[in-house]
Amino acid sequence: MLATLMTTALTVGAEAAADEKAPTIAPPFVIGVTLFAFFVVLLFVTLSYTNLGRRHEPEDEHADPHRQHPNKHDRHQGAASH
């Protein structure tokens, strides 16, 4: 039983070693460098949006008493009485 199992494992291993590898479009290092460059470009695109929150000074939101769902954090600026 053990000899049959070992023979089968060796046969499968030898057949797997003899198989040809699947062709790729480029060598692995070229694919790696290309992916790295792609992610660096995505990094710069992401970093280019970091100043969007700093374009203008923040302004307080107007407390509109006629709003359907008023802001609960307006410190009662639009309420008639507290």
C-alpha cells in the first residue's frame, strides 16, 4: 500500500515537472514594475484631492426652522425659545 502511494506520488510529481508553464505576456519583473507604476499614479491622483477640504474657510450652516429634518446640532439658533 505504501509503495503504491509513493509510486503514484513520484509519477504525479514527475509529470507535473515535465509540463510546460503557461505563457505570460511579459517577464515577471516587467509585470511587477508596470503594476508598481500604475499604483504610484493612483497614489498621486489620490494625493491631488487632499486640498479639497481646505479651499475655503468653513461657514456656519444657516439654521432654517422650516426644514423638514432640522439639524439637531445647530445649538437652537433657529428656535424661538430654548
